[in-house]
Amino acid sequence: MTPSEAGRELARAAALVRSTGRRTAFWRGAAFIGPLLVILLSTMWLPDGWLGRPGSLLPMLLGLGALGTLGVAGLVVGGSMRGCRLRSRVVEIERARGLARGDLLGAIELGEDVEAGGLADLHRMRVATGLQGVSARELLPKSLNRARTARRFALPVLGVVLALLAAGLFENPVSARSAAGALARPWTVTFPPPPPPLQLGPPGGQVLRGSAFDVTISASGRSSVLLVQARSGTPPRRDRVAVVDGIAAARIEPVDEVIRFWAEDGLGGVTDTFSVVPLDALTVTDLRVALDYPPYLGRTRDVLSGHITRLDAPAGTQLTLNVRTNHPIDRMGLARTRAAGIDTVVLAVASNAVTAAATVVVTDSVLLSWWIVPQDSVPGMHIPSPIMVHVRPDERPTVSLVYPGEDLVLGLDQTLALVIDARDDHGLAEVGLSWWRESAGGRSDRPAYEALSGAHGARRMVLRPTLDLEAGEFVPGDEIVYYATARDANPVTPPAVSDTFRARLASLDELRSRVALRTEDLLQDTRSLEERAGDLSDGAQDARRRSPGRSQEPGQSGAVERADFGATQEARNLLAEAREIEADLERMREDLREAGSDLADSPLVDSDLQQRLAELEQLFEEILESGLRERIEALEQSLRGLDREGLSEALGEFARQSANLEERLEQALGLMERVALEQSLEGARQTAENLARRQERISDSVGAADRAVDQDQVATESEALAERVDELAARLDEQQAGESADRAKEGANDARQAASHGRSAAQEARKDRGSDRPGLSEEAGRAATALARAERSLSAADQALSTDWRAEALEAVNRATTESLELAREQKRLVERLRSGDRPEDLAGQQSAVREGLDNLSQSLAEAGRKTALMDRRTGPAAAQAGREMDALARSLSSGSAQRSEAMQQGEAAMEALSDLAGSLLAGRRQMEAASSATGMEEALDRLAGMGRQQAGINSESGELFGLMPGGQALRDRLASLAARQEAVSEDLRDLAGDPAARVLGSRPAGLAAEADEVARRLSAGALDRETLERQEQLFRRLLDAGRSLEKDERDANRREATSARPRVAFLPEGGAVEELGPRYPYPDGAVLEALTAAQRRLVYEYFDRLNGEVSGDGP
């Protein structure tokens, strides 16, 4: 072994020593680490206050213990580390390798001397040889045993302690960290420095209302702190918050009001006080919608506010939206969703950035959805609910002509009464009537319009206008075409139009027939009244006889009571019947007055009939004023008072009044029968005249095949006329009007002959179609001639009837006048005898004879009253007064106890009453003579009426010819015939103008004749145009006007020359305004609605809309 190898071997031995020493030091140090970990583990399970509480001695004690343990462990480890040098283990190595004591140490020291050599190297090599290849166990057996002992002790302790430490750290890491911190700074814990001040953040702020506010508290040196919250009206609330790593985290919730908060550490440390303020989300705090309705509705503005989700508005309503928000906004608008699509309405934001406004006009239903863009960030947004605007469209008005509701023919009364029902969903602005005239000649006037009502705003209007066609110069045969219109206030809504109707003015023949029918109805009513009056008179007489007298036998008291009951009951029945008769008498009087008024206003000129109707009206007036009502009231008073004697007396007076009523109604019935007969005769004559005209036209063109049907119709009507005249002849025979009946029978025979000839002409026309054989014209001509004879016969019958009745009435009045004068003279002689001293008893018989003569005279007067109503009104009262005076005188003369002076006064009173009776009879005779005198008035009227009928026929044929407008010779022949007939009318007018009896007409006939000449000239020249037709119609009107108003001047020239008939529109009842019918449930008036809010007014409107069916079809 060389010296170098010896050095390396010694170095290896030194390395083994060092390794063994370090291992021993490690395990010895590990054995001392266990107690330290036990101390740390014990702190993890201690309460927090024990170890981490400032000023606690426990961390210091534990720290000192740990330091002592570490010091001992350091000494032990240091000792072990010192034993790691080779010099320290020389003895143990020399013993283990059998080296002499000091060999190894010498070799180590010789190796350190650099200059040594020789023996030193040899010694080193010898020692190295003893150490060469040995292990650490062989080299250091004791040291390795000590290391293995330390390892066996340290490993279990470390395993257990580390496991407990891991479990503690996992279970309570905070406490572990806190304990470690306390042990790491025991001096600081036991003798802590002043802690830093608490810091609270954030220093208040604003959050969304109802949300939470998070805060952090910097609390170094503290384990926990107190968070204090102070709300308004409540004591402060303290919450302990743990401090982790010097920071405590807390939450304040809910923030629904301003909350003040601060932090405390319990050691006197307090932070500043801060506040957290709740903020509302961006929302609309105030919404107002103003509804400006269309002007035509006339409704005041409504302003709604609050939560609005639905609106009901008419079309055209302007919505003005005013919005206020709680936060500034940048933009705001509405998404408008309609059937046509979606668009946007942007609100104008004001300068304050919290109010905005917009105007929207709604024409159809729309959904308005809000959108908002805030100006700054906001904690949130609450978008208002959408507004559904339901738009009610403006419905078109409706109008209908409720009455008459059909085409009709107007009779005597040329007024057309209408009932117009107009409705609208919001309100009517105007209801009007449009009309025009279509004349019999085929001409149509320009339509005329008249507003019937103004802007009332009613949802329903019922108007009752009356058209006065007579004021519009309509003539018989003209038609008025009319319809009603209704318009609401909405200018874009078209007006509503009703159905169109026609009203035709009856022709003169139709008017005459209507007059005859009306007269027959009046006759039947009068006959019924007369029969009822007869029954009433008989019943009154029976009740008077059965009523108890003034004195009764004592034993008849029970019978008297039964008689009282029966008489009272019978009197009540009579009273009820009398009241009904009185009401019917008043109705008859009004019917006669109305018939006379209608006849006076109609184109039918019949002065005789007007006079008859006036006479009958006067008669019924006298009947009503004759005391019937007073007798009824007296009887009613007696029944009410249960006065036996008064009842008997009242029944007596009532019986006499009933008898008088029956007598007067007999007179009225006789007059009415005559009037009915006269009208029936006149109607038959008019029918015959019309048939004769039609037959004459047929005879001119009888060969035409299409005339056979017309001929058959005329023949059928002729047969009906014959039957009608036969019935009239029988009635005339009953009235003992022999001459008139004979003429009527002749007229019936003529009508039958005309029907027979007409049938033959029709048969021949069918056999020889298109032929013009003379035989055909002869048959038709014979028919025309027979009808003309029938017309003349009926005219003669009418004239004979009037003459006979007038003569008969005059004869009866003359006879009654003579008798009354004779009775007056006889009464005068009786008074003179009484004055001369004759005994009253001797004169009683003579007075009875005079009284009987007065009774006979009263019967004669009653008979005369049945023939005429022109008797003086004083006749009846004068005869009754004379009878009462004579009865008083007769009683005085018969009793024999009367004073002569009293009897003379009574006789003179009776004589004066008879003189008054004679005077009234003379006045009645003069009135009848004046009515039948030859003044020419009635004859002139009759002639004018005849000319009017002729002109009506000419106009009708002219209009028919103008509509057909045939050509060639046929047209010229027809025009020549019309011209000839027009010239005949002109000649008749000239004759009337030259007749002295017609001077009351003045210059009218001459002017009418000139106009007729001009029309005839135009017809002769073939000028059948619209102007000719207009002149014919004007001539016809002037003929009718002349007949209706002889005493009046001609009407205004402008009206004469008018080419458009414009009737006068009036309303019934006269003086009444337009009648308005509102909804079934009327809306409250303005005063009531003004007291409500806008929302309440809308609720009221909607409620009444539902009640009235506004959201329904009815309407109104």
C-alpha cells in the first residue's frame, strides 16, 4: 500500500464516521421534534380566547417550553454532530479494529504534517491496512447502535403526532393557523402592541331597494368585530362577525330604507358611521293620459291617471300621454302594434330628463308597449304594463221611415204625416227629408231637401213631420217621392238614407169616392147614435115611472126601499150610457169638422157638400149645448146624495132631455141620409163621366188588339155602376124622391146598355185583330153614347133631389111660420079676453087648445129639421120657452086661484115667446131662400169644378201620349183631338166670364181662357213637349184655386210660375218641437258627470253603454 492509498483509506474511514454521526444526530433531533408537535397539537384544541386573546400568558409559556425543548434538542444534536469527526471516534475505532491505542490518532496527526515522510508514511500505511475494507458497523459498532435506538423511538412518536396534526388541520384549519400564529408570536400575544384602527368599507352607498349591501371590516389583531345597524324607529342591531386574516365580511339586508351602520371591536375601537340608501328601479311614477275626443262627439276631455292597461275610445280620439320617471332618462317611446304592423312612437323628453310626452291619434285598436333608455346606470328598471286601446269605430247612422212605411194614396187631406226614426252610436247631427214631385204628365222636378232637426246630439230621434202638399201646389194625380236622411257629426261618415216611398194625390174621381165612403161612415155612426138615444129615452121614461114619489103609504116602506135600490141602479146604468153617448156626440162633431176642413182644403170643389157638413156640425154643436151635460151632472149629484125626491126630479128632467136628444138625432140622421144620398149620386155621376171619357178614347182606336182588355174593363165597371145606381134608386124611393129615383133608374139602364155594347166591341176586337171595320167603331160608339146618357141621367137625378128637398124644406118652414103666427094671434085674443074681465076658469079650455096647437107645430118643426139644418138656432129654444109659459098659464087658469094680473103676465109672456118663435122661423126661411137664390156662386163653382175635371182628363191623356210618343198620323190625330178638347175648355171659360151670374169670379175666367187658348194652339201645332205639359198642369192648378178661394186674390206670381212643387213641412202637434227619444236608460246630465273624476265618468259611460246595448246592435 502506498502512502497515497493509505491517505485515501483514512479519508474513507473519516467519511464513515461523519455519516454515522449525522445519522445519529438526525434521529436524536427527530425524537425531540415530537414534543414540539404535541405542544402545537394541544393548541389546536384550545378555545380561541385562550391562545389568541391579547395578553394571554399561555402562548408565552408554550413558546418557552418549545424553546427549551429546542435547546435540549440542539445540544443533543450538536453533541452528535461533534462526534462525527474522526478524532472523536479514534478510541472506538482502535478498539473495534484491534489497533494499539494511539495508532489511529498518530496516523491522523502524521498525515497532517506535510514534511513528515519515511516512518510516518509507513505508520500510516500500516494503520490504513487495518482499516482497509471495513464497514461502518465494523468500524463504529457503538455509534450505530445508538443511532438505531434513536430511530426506534422517534419514528412511532413522529407517526402518531403527525397523524393527529393532519386530522386537526383538516378539521379546524382556522384554529390551527391561529394557534400557529400565536405560538409564532408569543411575545406579541402576551404583550401585544396597540391594534390598528378598524376600517369599514365601502363607506356607504346606494343599492336597489330590497336588495343586500355587502361590507368588509379591516380588523387586524382582532378575532371578531361587531357590525351595528341602525334603522329609523328601531333600536340598533349588533351582529358579531368573525375576523379572518384581519378581514371581517358582513351583509346588510334587506335595504328597504336608509340604514346607518358602523363597526365595533369591543375594545373601544369604533369606525365612522356610514349610511346605505335604497334606490328605486327606474320606473314610471306618474302616468297621465288625456283623451281628446273627436269634435263631432261634443264630449269634454277626460284625463286618466294611475295604472292604465286598457282604454276604450271612439275612432279619431287623440291620446296625450304625459310621463314622469324617478330617474333621468335619455329616451322613451311606445311600440305601437296594430293589424297593419308595428311602428314606434318616440316621446319628447323634457329638459329635466324625468318627464316626457307624446300625442297619439287612434283610428283602430292598438297595443302600446313601453320602452325606456335611462340616462345613467340604474339599479334596475320596471317597465309599465302595455296599454290596450280598444277603438270603437264610428258606426254609420241608421234612419227609417217608420210611418207610413209604404206607398199610399192621399185623399181629401193632402197632408202626409211621417214618423222618422234615426239613430247613431254617438249622436245625430242632422235629420232631413228629400223629395221631388213626379207629375201625372210624366215630368219630374229637381229633388228638394229640408233639414228637420239641428245638432241635438241625441243618439236617437223620432221625428213626426207633416208635409202639406196643398201648399206645394200639388194637383190630383201628382206623386211625391221621398226618403229620409240622417247624418252624424263625423264629417267623414256618409249620411244614412232610408227606403224611398211614394205618395200619390188621389184623382178627382178617387176623391169623390172617398167623400162618399166617408159620408156613408158618418151616416152609420149617426144611425147608431139615434138608436142608442132612443133606447136611452125609453129607459129614462121607465126609470122615471118606477121611481118612488114624494109620499108613500106607511105599509109600503119595504117596497119603497126595494124600489129605491132598483131605481138607483137603473139610474146609474142610464148615467153611464149617457156619458158614452155624450162622448160619441163630441167625436161626431169633430169628425164633421175635420171632414169639412179636409174638403175645403182639397181640390174637390163642392160648395153644397161643404154647406151640408157645416149644417150638420152646427146641429151637433146645438145638441151638445142643449143641456145634456147639465142633466147628466144633476142626475149624478142626486145619486151621490141618495136624495129620493131629488132623484125622481132628476130622472124626470133626464127623461125629457133624452127625448129631446132622440128628436134632434132623428133630425141629424135625416140630414145625414140626404147628404149620403147626394154624395153617392154625385160619385156615381163622376164614375159615369170618367167611364164615358175612357170609352170615347177606346172608340177612337178600337181596332187595336191591345184595346180589347181595356174595353172589357170598362164594360165590367159599367156593370158595377149599374148595380150601384140600382141601390141608390131604391134608397131614393125610400126617401120619397120619385123624380130623382126615376132619373137614377134611367142612368142604371144606360150603364147596362153601355156594358153590353162594350162586351160586343171587345169580342169583335179579339176576332178581327188589327182590323178597323166600321162595325167595331159603331159598337164602341154606342157604348160611349150610353155612358154619356147615364152621366146626364145621374146629373138630372142629383139636381132633382136637391130641388125637391129644398122645396120640401121651404114648404115645411113656411107652414110652421104660418102656424106660429096663427098661434100668436090666438094667444093674443086669449090675453085680451082675460084683460076684458072674462073669468080665468072659462079660458082654460081655449088655452089647452092653443097648447095642443103648439105641440103640433113642434112636430112640424122637427119634420122640417130633418130636411134642412138652415133653421134659425133660436127656433128650438123659442118653442120650448113658449111651451113652458103656456103650461104655467094653463095651471093658473085651471086652479082658479090665480090672480088676474099674474095670469095676464103669463099670457103676455107666452104671446111674446110665440112671437119670437115666428121671428126665428122667418129668419130660417130667409136663410134657406138665400142659400137657394140665383146668386150664381154655386153654379159658378159647379161649372169650374166640371172644367177642372175636363182639364185633368186632358192632362192625363197628354202625359200618356208624351210617354209613348208614337209617330205618324196616329200622333197627329191624337193631338188634334186633345187640341179640340182644350178649345172646348177655353170656350166654356169664356162663357163663364161673360155670364153676369159669375161676376163674383172677377177676371179669373178670362185669364184662364187665354191660357187654355195658348195650350190648345200649341197642341194644334204638334208641340207636345215638357213646356206644354207644365202649362197644362199650371192651368189645372189655377182652375182648382179659383174654385177653392173665390174671395181671395190670386196667389203670388212667383208661386204661379214655379216649376218645382215644394210642400211646406210642419210638425205635429202644432207648435211642438222635434220629439227626441234618447236611450232606454238615459245618460246622467252634465252637472252630475262634472262632479266625478275622469275615471269615474268613463265607468259611468261604459256602464250605460252596456245597458243601452251600445256594445250591441241595438240599438236604439
